[in-house]
Amino acid sequence: MTETIKNQILAVRDTGETNMFDIRTVQYIANRECFFELVLYLEDHRKEYTHFILTGEAE
């Protein structure tokens, strides 16, 4: 997970618009905010994303 991805995840979280485990909505918000790296990352790295959400640590 790159720093860009981490920062985009945190930016989506900071909107307070969705539960961060609602990945489809996270992707929607990321797309709206032009966080295209995050949209693509979530397609193939859900396990790593979930680990980051739960622990704050990248695998």
C-alpha cells in the first residue's frame, strides 16, 4: 500500500459519509473525489484494505 493510497483512504474516512467497510460506497466517494488510485486498489486488495481499516497498519 502506497502513501498515496493511505492518504486517500484517510481522506474518504474524514468525510464521515460512510462506514469504511462499505467498500462500494468508499469507491463511489473516492471516484467522486478523483482518487482513482484508491478505486482501482480496492478492486484487488480488499484484504489489505480491511487490515488497514482495522489496525491502521499496512501489510
